[in-house]
Amino acid sequence: MRSMLRRGRWDTRRIARLDRAMVRAVSRLPQGRHDAILKNLSDAATKGKLWFAVAGVLGAVPGRPRNAAVHGLLALGVASAVTNLGFKTLLPRTRPLPEHLPAFRFVNPQPTSSSMPSGHSASAVAFTLGVALVHPRLGAALAPVAAGVAYSRVHTGAHWPSDVLLGSTIGAGAALLTRKWWPSRPPVPDTERSPAEAPAIDNGEGLSIAVNALGGSYSPDTETQLQNIFPKAYIHLIAEGEDIAAEVLAAADRPGTKALGVWGGDGTVGAAADVAVEHSLPLLVLPGGTLNHFARDVDARSLEGALEAAKTGAAAWTDLGHVTAGRGIDGKDEITELTMLNTASIGVYPNLVRRRERLQPALGKPLAGLVAGLRTFGAATPTTLMINGVHHKLWILYLGRGRYYPRDLAPLSRPVLDDGVLDIRMVTADEPFARLRLLWAVITGTVAASRVTHLSEAAEISIEAVGEPLVLAVDGEPLPGVRTAKFTVRRRALRVYSPLP
């Protein structure tokens, strides 16, 4: 034991001698402009100001630069906490004295905290390596700056070289610890379409278009615009107060109709899809509503894309979701059947999406998702229900008609329309400390890998309310009073005009 203690003291003394020798070498460097540059660089990095500024610039660029900035800040936060709350308390050490360096180079006043380890170095390495793990080129560009900050702490007499070495090691460890936080999303598969036969509609002959006058982009000129594009098409206007399904059916029943067109949002398109399947007609989706998710997925997000497909007869098969909901309305049981074009959800998912979309213009997708997730789940109350006969407490049950990407709580695209599956995503409250697990996963961007998140696929799924009836949202439309619901997939039920890849 005594030999070990003597060896430890000898090692400490040797490190101290090396520190002093290196500081003496620095003190002999000639005076020059580099002294002011290094002092200003050291000051800029105090309390992470430099790295927060860099993160602000990177955060203004969507995609990998913004993700890299978030990852860098997470690593910096961990390194700063470990350094200032842990090591500086456990390893008290006196900083270099004024006599160790020339007066023009020595920082004044000296920091009052322990010299061991260097917090500046820990933050610099943590942020830079955190950025590099997401965006290597940006990390390489920041590396000289981080090295300059670390060296400046020795050059100005704020730290001994071994302080800088330990701080840099802590920073690297913090970045590696967080390398799985906010992971890079895997690439979205290429768009695939299964071609379907449909008549080419050049001048609109044989095309009946149901136009929802309450659509988000409808104007008095819409009908005239469509008539100019398709001069021989039949335009059927759906006015306020009219039954959308009945009016779409009336348009499809017009003699000579070879294809059904629909102008409106997802709700109107859903009604038109039912009619198109019933009449074996191809569907032309013209995006004219507030929500045009289905139009986006069939590459008809713009009027030009839809028209190009119609005039060339380019069409594809798409699956449709079918929902059978048992409801208790005014004490009476009622069966409601719906077509699901895109998604259905139970729980707080609609609130999460609304918050994210409201914050996204100002914060961007990743940060808006983080803030929306924290706000939503911080105050959420789990819903209790049976899923395929298994009891669950959950915050979110999300069902996508087809595989959506990315594989987290912010699905954005559906590259394949006829894969025959329901994309099932559950965020449960069954596990111990479920809320803390979930909030941690939201903060670190690891929701998809968290134990409270369950991703699966199936051709059908059934749910049953436990206690109070549920509110089921289908394609954004709330359906209250639901006691039971069954979801199935109708394989290749609809032909839809879509530009083929």
C-alpha cells in the first residue's frame, strides 16, 4: 500500500514538473498579435458563448447542419455538467501564478474555480466532436477553433497543460456518450408504384370533377380554371351544407363518366375514393384543401403534377384502410364505417402534431418536435384500452395506412402505396417510470428506440375502450364516442392518377 501511495505521489509530481516545463516554454514565446487573438478566443468561449453562437448559425440551416448543432449542444451540456459539478469539486488544484508567465500574457483576473480540469477545453472538444459525429466536414472545420480554445487556456495562464488534457478527454467522452442521441435518420426508400390501367384524359372528355367549395384553396376562379384546363369535363360544385358523399356520388353517376376527379382536402378525397372504388373508376386527386397528405403521397401535391398524370394516363394502385367503429351515441349503439386514406390515432398525437406544426416555421422540424413533445407529454394523461385483446395504458396509438418514414413520432412520407400493411406505433405508459423514460427519449431524440415505444406492422388491428369511450381521429377528423374499432387493409382497392417514377 505504501509503495502504491509513493508511486501515486511520484506520478503527480512528474505531471506537475511536465506542466511547469511546458508553461515555461510558453512563457518564452515572443510577444505578438497572437497574444491578443488567443486571449479574445479564450474570452469568447467562456460559458460556451462561442459554441452557442456557432450552433445558432448551424441551426438556421435545415437538415444535417441543424441536427449537428443539436447534437453538439447536447454533448457540450453533458461535458459542462460533468466538469463543473463533478471533477472540479473532486480535484481541487491551484491555477498557474503570475510569475509563471509574462504580465502581458497572463489572464487577469484569474478564475476562482479549481484549475483541474479545463471547462473551456471540455466544452470545445465536446461540441466539435458532437457536430462531427453528425456532419464530419463541419466538425473538421471547427477542429482548429476547438484546438485554439484549448491551447489558449495554457497560453493565457488560466490552466496547466494537464488540465487541458483532462478537460479534452472529458469532452470527447461526453460526445461519444451522446452519439446515439438524436441519431441520423436512415434514408427513405425510393418511391415505388404499381402501374394501373387508366384512360388518358387530355381535354377532360369522360372526366367528372367534384369540387368542394369549402376547400382551403377554393376561390370563385377555381371552377373557371378547371374548365379551361379540361374544357369537356363535367364540374360538379359542392356547396356549403350539402352532403359531400352524396354530391360526389352524383358526379360519378353522370352518364359517360370514365374517371372521377376531386378537388378538396383529405376528407373530401376519402369520400371520393369510396365512390371511385364502388364505380370502378380511376381517381384524379386535385389538391384543393387545407390538408392534402394523400395528394402529396400520390405525387399530386401540385395541380401541374396531377394534370400531367391525367393527360398521359399514368396511374398506380393504392391500398385503402377500412375502419369499422362501434359507437355509443345517446345511449344507442351505432356502427360507423370509414375509409382511411392516411392515418388514424388515439391519444395525444393530434395535439402533438398541432403543436409541432405551429412551432415549425420559427424553430424548424427537429427543435419544434422536441418542444412540442415536451409540452405534450409533460401534461398528458394516458388512455386505457385493449389492443388485440391486450390491456395497455398509452399516450399514443398511431396507425398509418402503409409504411411511413421516418420511423419515429414524426412520420412524413409514404413511398409505397400498396404494401398491404398498417404501420402501428404505440407510445405506452405500461413500463416503470414511463413518463420519465418518454421525456428523456424526447430530449435525446431516441423515441424510436425507447422501451416505451413499440413499432410493428399488421394487416389488421382491433381496439376496445376500457371505461370511457374514446375519441378516434381518422385522417384528421375526430370521431367521438368510440367503444370498439377494427382496422383492415383493402389491397389495391383504388386506381389513382400518379406520375410514375
